[in-house]
Amino acid sequence: MNRIVLFFLAFFSLTTFFKSCITAQSNKISIKFQKAIKKNSKPTKNQRYNWQHLDFEKDTILGASIDKAYLLTKNIKVKDTSVVVAIIDSDPDINHNDLKKQIWINKKEIPFNNTDDDRNGYIDDINGWNFVSSKDGISMIYSLMESTRILQKYEDIYRGKVIDSSNYNLYLTAKAAYRETVDELNDEITKLRQLKKDKKKYEKLIKIELSDTLLTPKKIKDYKTEDSTIIAAIKFMQKWFKKYNSDESVDIKIKRLENSLSICMNLDKDNRSSIVKDDQENINDLQYGSPIFSSAIDQLVHSTSVSGVIAANRTNNIGIKGIAENVSIMFLNIGTIGDYTDKDLALAIRYAVDNGARIINISQSKKFSIHEDWVDQSLKYAQDNNVLVVTSAGNSNLNLDIDKSSRYPNDTNEKGNEFLNNYITVGASSYFADKNIKQSTSNYGKSTVDIFAPGRAIRVLRPNNKYEIKSGTSYAAPIVSGIAAMLLSYYPQLTAKQLKAILLESVISFDIKAEIKGSEEKTPFSELSKSGGVVNAYNALLLAKKITHNNDVNN
């Protein structure tokens, strides 16, 4: 019997053993879980900044048991080199105090000597590569939406024609989505402009009533009146202070929406051609971008936030704790306000694989894909080279099983069948073990979403040494990536396929019916993903240890 067969037999027996251990203690665990469920509530003030690290049985908060997992690692030797995790996202803040010591350094490259020392095709790529910048490192902030690119490519071909082809169907779908996006942007701009007018009107009323030219939240909260007009004005201003705080913040939002309309939805011009200057239709055109980051961090914060979930310094006692200790973040910038290009994503995946990443985190997505084949080939390349790919499921409260091709990238082929074994799609869970277990906006799907992870009210990094609270699958995915990196720190021999199996096999699951926003009927949480549960670092570490030990014995 060959080693491959022996391994799979060992894996099956160990996972069966793992389950049987839980079954053997079912009464004890059941009692603990019942007590935890009864006490389950939102995190306390002291717990809220790192609640995703907590353990459900111990803390009665539905975290991923990160702290509990680290208690297991005291007697396990960590490997000498750090695990490289590639973040394919937007422009990062590489100088953030909670992140800068965990950034990947390409030791084969001599910094800024204008020479490709390691001959990987990228000059001076010290921390990764910026695919959406000019040669001098000025990052794009806005780019076309993919629906806009599709219309630019096919409008002249298909206008007024009916053709039976996949490209024609793509064109029609993109055209409808384009119109919907334009309408939404215009509607939002109109609402915000009206909001400014209403604010000016109500603010004037209250200033006259209070005989005060400087309004503060406390002043209007403490003011008592029976005048219904003033009461309405006060309620309006309270909401205003809570959401916007200043006229400037609304003006910034309006300007961003106007730019999105004029740049991202521009059917006549592609701003990339004047900044990046590459041939988007040529996957072999590699001479573009730069090794320089952080020029756009005041407007693009996503990459910094995602990276910090994985790798924020765990020992400096500031900000937050990342998931993984022994980790290096490789930055690959493809993200803007707008949609990434398939070319950038495909080349970023290949860069990560070729330069030592063991895990790739992609908390980026879009509704359409012009060159899906380029991305699929790169994902297959990652699988062939034993690299795990972790992606976010998205935040539209959609059942992705209904249309498996409504979100890109994904791991399904044109027939709707999976073609990868190294690819994990992550939904977002909350800290509640009740009907609210699914984070309200998270996408889901029994066959398309693999696992859930904490994604509600997560404290994350923000550029310029700041922090904020964010929700969504963008922050659930890096929790899974971080746990995978933790496992590789102690068991580097694990394959990407094994990592995926371990993470899905070791979830914590609940017999709970989850509330789906917009639906009158609740759905069993176990039916919202393949694994049916929430990622659990402690269980995953136990299973990784058993599988690795058994594999060593059989070898």
C-alpha cells in the first residue's frame, strides 16, 4: 500500500477519532455548552477589542478560541522561519506601529538599487509589489468597475444586436448592472445633498431656540422642550452627530461618490491608461507597477485593516492582537475604489506563489470577470505549488448557491463544479450563539461557503496608527488565514489540502436556526456552509497535531 493511500487512511481514522473524542465527552460538553449558551451575550468593555480570540465554553463569547489554542503551543517547537501570508488587497500602511515588524522582506533583493537582483521579474520588490501604481509609486485610488470595462469592450459590437453567445449574455448582464450602479450613485448623492440642506435648516432652528451659536451633542441632548418641531430637529441633529459629526465628512463622501460616477463608470475613458500604462489585454505584459506602497492610505484603508487581523503585534500591548505570532505579511496591491482587473489578480497570485507565500488572503471581489480563465489558471498554479487561498464570501446577504457565478474569484468551473482543493471561502459570524449567529450582511451557501469566522464588530488597524471597529467577511477571512498560519508555524509539513480539511473538520457547530435578513423563516446554521460551523483554532491545532504525528509514524 503506497504512502498516499496510507495518509488518507490515517487522516480518515484520525478525524473519526477526533469526532469520537467529542462524542465520548458529549454529556460533559453538552452541559458546558448549555451553560455557555444561557450566559452568551455581547462582549464586555474589556473583551470587545479582541473578542474573536475568546473561547465559547470558557468566556461564553463565540470567538475562535485563539487564546486557548496558544496554551497548547507551549511545548511545541515553532519553526525557525516565519510563515509568509500574501495579502492581495489595496495600498497598505507599511509603517503602522502595530504591523511594521511583521512585514515580509525579500532578502534576495538589494533595496532600491534599480536592479532585479533575484531575477523574479520585479525590480526592488522588497515587501511585495504594487500592481496599480505609476512607475514612481503613486497608487491609483479609483479604477473602472468591471461592468464598465465590459461595456467599453462590447458596446460597439453588440449595440442593437441579438446574438446567442456567452459574451453577449455577459454584456447584457453587465449593462443592467452598470445602469443599476449609476442610479444608486446618483440617488446617494441626491440624498446626501438633501441631508446637508436639512441639517442647515434644523441647526438654525435649534440655535435660535437655545440662543447658542455652537451646538454640541451634549447641549441638544440635555435640552428639554415640548415643541414638536424642535424635538424633531433635535432628533435629526443627534443622528447627524452620531453618523457624520461634521459638514466636511459629508462633503468628502459626496466627492467620493461623484468621483466614482465620473471615473469608475466612465464609458469613454480608462484612467489606468494614464497611470499604470500597461496592456490590460496582455497577461504577458509584466513591466508595470512599482515596489512602493502607502501613497493612497488616506483614502484606501482596507489592506491595513485586513493585514492587522492576521499579524498585528501580539506583544507590544498596544492596539490589537493579531492571530498569528510567527508570520510575515507580503503586500500585493491590486485594489482601488472600483474593481480590480483579472490580470492584476492573476499576476499577484503567481507572485505570491513564486516568492514563498504559504497562504494567500483575498478579501476582494467583484460581480463580473472578463478574464476568469487567467485567474483560474493562477489559482490552479497555487494549488499545484501547495499554497492555501482564503477568500471572503461577501456582504450582500446572498445565498451564493443560487448563482455560483455571481462572485469572483471563486473555485467553481463553468459547470458549477469545484476544481480546487486549496481554496476556502469564509462567511462572517457574530459573537451571539443564537438566531443572530450569522453576521447580518454575510453571504452564505451550503455548497459555496466553506466556513464561518468572527466578522462582527472587529477592532482593526487603520492607517496612520489608528484603529476602528469594522464588520464583514473581509475580516472573517483573515481570521481563517491567521489560524492557518498558526498551524503552519508548528506543523510546516502540512499541505494546503490538509490545512483546508483540518480547518473545516474542526469547526465548532451549533444546533441553532439562524435569522436570514429579509426572510421570514430561519435556517439551520449548519446549512449555511459546508462545514456547518465557526472556525476554531484550538480544535484545529489538536487535529493538526494528531494528523502530523500519525503521518510521521506511517512514514
